[in-house]
Amino acid sequence: MRNVLLIASLALAAATGLAGCGSSAQPSTASSGAPASPCKADDFKVSGDFGKAPKVEIPACKPTDELIIKDLVQGTGAEVKAGTTATVNYQLTTFSDKKVLDSSFERGAPFDVENVGQAQVIDGWNEGIVGLKEKGRRLLIVPPAKGYGKGGQGIKPNETLVFVIDGVKVTPAA
């Protein structure tokens, strides 16, 4: 079940009308009408402090097929490794329509990712949170192939996902 990450938020998305809103997932174009250049981590602007819901600015660039990982705040605690449990707060913003689709920050309930590397979450998370430290904040740009691909569960087909993830706690494997 690759979509366990959003199960709790699906009812929220449907109730608020977020599940069906937005435009198509077409690549951005520059003002000249030519396709924009591929996105890089530094193109995304994230503001806000650790532990608080971030503000994310989605750039006018073309999403890549690569998983992009950038530490925004270097953590000082234990590091997420394969097999550990990572307790995190996260915010999901969809690339195509720049909408916040889900936020554990807003719910006030961190999310536990058990058995990182083989957890019941999208591949972008299993790969992208390894190395995150407690008290660290990370930006993940997840391409469709490592996210929800053909879509569903409130996600449009071939949507690029923009996550800001705060490492709250790391628990070693049992």
C-alpha cells in the first residue's frame, strides 16, 4: 500500500474540496512560451521555522524525473537510517497547482514512518528521508515515478510532489 502516507488526510482533502481542484500537470513555460529549464533544489523557496508549517514557493521551472533532496536545516540529533522509525511532521504541496494538499503541522499530529527503506509509504520517502536528523528540516521534490504515478487518492496523474519534512524523533530498529 504505497498510499498509506495520505490515508489520514484523504478525508480532509475531500471535505475541503482539495481532491479535485487545480489545473493539469503540464510543464511550466517561461514568459517567451518556451519550456522552462529543469528545476533545481535552490529554485524552491521555503520559509518558516522548524516545527511550524512552512511556506513553499513553487518556481516556474520544469519538474525533473529525479528525486531532489535538500537539507534546509541541519539536524543535531539521531539520523534516520534504513530500518529505523522516523517520527516526522510534513507538508505536501502539489507542483502543478501549488496547493497544500496535506499537512501534519496543521493537524498537530506527527507521522511515524516505520522500517524506513521498506515502509508503507511512497518510494520518494523511503529514499528521501534516509539521512535526515532529529531537529532537521528537509525539502523533497518527488517525481511521479517515486510518488503516486498515475494518481489517485487525491493526487492528479503524473503529479510532482513537494514535501517539507521535519525530523522530530528517530527510533532505532527493534
